[in-house]
Amino acid sequence: MKVSEVMAKLEAKYGHEKEYLQAVREVLESIEEVYNQHPEFEKAKIVERIVEPDRIFTFRVTWVDDAGNVQTNLGYRVQFNSAIGPYKGGLRFHKAVTPSMLKFLGFEQTFKNALTTLPMGGAKGGSDFDPVGKSDAEIMRFCQAFMWELWQCIGPDQDIPAGDVGVGGREIGYMYGMYKKLAREYNTGVLTGKGATWGGSILRPEATGFGALYFTQHVLAKAGKDIKGKKVALSGFGNVAWGAAIKATELGAKVVAISGPDGVCEIAEGITPEMIDYMLVMRASNRNKVQDMADKFPAAAKFTAGKKAWSVKCDIALPCAFQNELNGDDAKELIANGTWCCCEVSNMGCTPEAIHEFQSRGILFAPGKAVNAGGVATSGLEMTQNASHISWSAKEVDDKLHFIMESIHEACVKFGTREDGSVDYVKGANIAGFMKVAQAMLEQGTL
Ligand code: 2IT
């Protein structure tokens, strides 16, 4: 297998699908050498098969807004790969959602899920519905209309969606309500990220951010460093950034920046518990403005319009918002300001140029599919609880999350250790995830 040849074919076929091509190239470049030591993979054409989703559902979602206007959006579910378990992955509601975005996310999800140690295949879905400025009633009507189509594609042993950007506990609740009505069964295992009183796992809302900080601790420990007292810059203020802010603060770090599409809030003395709680209010408002934090806490937070979190001096950068949110110039600015670690919490949060910048300058860097896997891993734990009709305590879930993040770190070290003893986490995560899925595909025959 030659990456250049595979990519040339994919570019000819999917030239306009930029995010998808970016994600595939990153994985294939990491695994090329190891893959070519396995002629049985080449014979079974594993690469040609693994880069294509099993199937993509596209559907129209029509709903009525508060003014009585009929609105139409597009809905999708990309069922990417089911070699190691049923399809599993989140739903993204964002105005920029395209098949390319969901294909990249489904592809990433396949290898991320393989890293979690749990039996889950890869999927992603969502809609170009824009939640910004929508009322609660509009969100509910959209979620119901979306599920009216999606329900036929999913099931607790078939495909289990969850949240992602624009989809949190409230949206999962509205979607589950409609699913229950259509399926005429109380099948909680069909969605994860549910409310705690009706099958949701304790700690699932926090899990992506908590897991990311546990992983960051392992990265630092391996490099002989400690997170205590370090300055952390986060992007976003959604569910992921919220969990990361809680855990970073609890571990003794100082969260000195959060950001939004409108700019950055610099928090010189570090984020406080009141400010972290306010992140939830800001998300629920659907205003999508980080300036609201500075308006609420003017003495502690300073808002600058049009700037990213990466303009704030920090030791550790944690992208928590969206793909390609940290580019080569941002990486250079961070490094010039003394940043020595970047753990990607968003999916593909860094551009290839940013990753190159970090890795070539000896900055500790770990990719999203390893760092943020605690979210989907805790979804997997929610599925286990649902299937056995029990719920675990916070300690049980947190202990399992710790174990999973440690296992992922070990897998990265196993497959990504360089000759000088440092770890290439991109290579380690990609090889560990890919080999597991490839082996399962091989054993299940030509499908
Ligand atoms: O990107 C992700 O891993 C998620 N949005 C969570 C997926 C899940 O099924 O919990």
C-alpha cells in the first residue's frame, strides 16, 4: 500500500471532501510502514475497505419554527465501520455540517472507539440545523422531527447515537422521547448521554473533559512533568470545555482562557467554580457568545473580540471546540509564548501544519482520538449499565474511566515510542486503533 496512490484515488473521487481527506491521510501516513509488514491485510484490501463508510443515510427534516414558518434541514447518519461492535458515535447539530464533516468524524470515531478497549464500531450523524438563537420549543420540535426519520436506522445492538457539538442532554432527551414513542419500547440502550433518572450514566456529561485531563496527566507524567500550578488555555465553552475546566481546576491547574466564535475571555487568576457553572447557562442560552462570561464576571474575565484562546500565554493548550480550530500560525504563537504541551480534546482540532509545528519543535502533542476517547468510553459504560438494568456509582464509573484512559495511553506508548524514548502519540494512537479494526475485518471475511 502506498499512501500517495490511495490518496490520489480518494482525491479524484471525493476532491471536495476536505476534512474527510485530511483525516484519512493522517491515519494512513501513520500506519503505512506497519501495514506493509502485513501482506494478509494488503491481500484483503483492508485499506480500500476501511476508508469507505459501510453506508450513509441522508434524510429531510421538516419542522415548524416559533413564528409558524415551515423549515427544512438535512439529516444524516454515517455508519462507518462495525468490525468490532455496533455503530457508535455522536450527533452534531451545526450549520456547517456536511457529509464530508460527518465522514471525517465517523472515520476518526472508528479508531477512537477501538482504542477505548470496549466493543464499539464507528459512526457519526447530525444535521445542518443551526441551534444558535433557537428557543427551547424549536429545539424540541427539531429533535422530534429528526428522530422521526433516524429511528429506523438505529437500535441498541445496531447503532447507538449520542451527543456532539450542538447536542447535549436536553436534545438527547427530546430525541429519546420520540424514539420511545415510535419504537413502542423502553429501550434506553439506543442513545447515550441520557438524563441520570432515566438510564443516563452518572459522569457521562463530564466524561470527555475528565478523560482528557486524565490522559494529559499521563502525557505529562511520562515526560516527567506535573499539571499542578500550570496555566491552561481552553477553547470553547460547551460540554467538553466545561468538563475539562472542572477537572483541570480540581487537579490544581489554572484555566486562564476560554473562547467562543466571538472572541476570547482571558481569566488571569484562573476560572472559578461559579464561572464554570455559568458555562452551562451560556450553553443553554443558545447565544453562542463567550462575551457573556465577561459581562457576568467583569472583574475576573477580560473579553477580546476576534481573538482565539491561543493568543493567551499558557503552558498547556487544550482545543475543546471544533476541527481545525488551531492552525500553524496559532501553534507558532503558542510556542513563542512558552506553551510546551497541546492535547487535542476536539476531534481533529489541530491542522496538519499545527501538528507538524508542535512535533518538530519538541512540544508534547496528543491527538483527539486518544485524548477525547473518555466521552465515548463512558457512553460504552452507559450501554453496559442499560443492558444489565443497573446503574453504577460515580466512583465505579470514574475508576473505569481512569483505567480506560491509562490503557489508551499505554497503547500509544507501545506503538508510538521513538528511538529517543519520546512518544509520537499520533502514530501510536493511529496504529493501535487501526490494527485492532483491521484484524477484526480480516477475521470476519470479505464483506
Ligand atoms: O466525538 C465523540 O467521541 C463524541 N461525540 C461522543 C460519542 C459517543 O457516542 O458518546
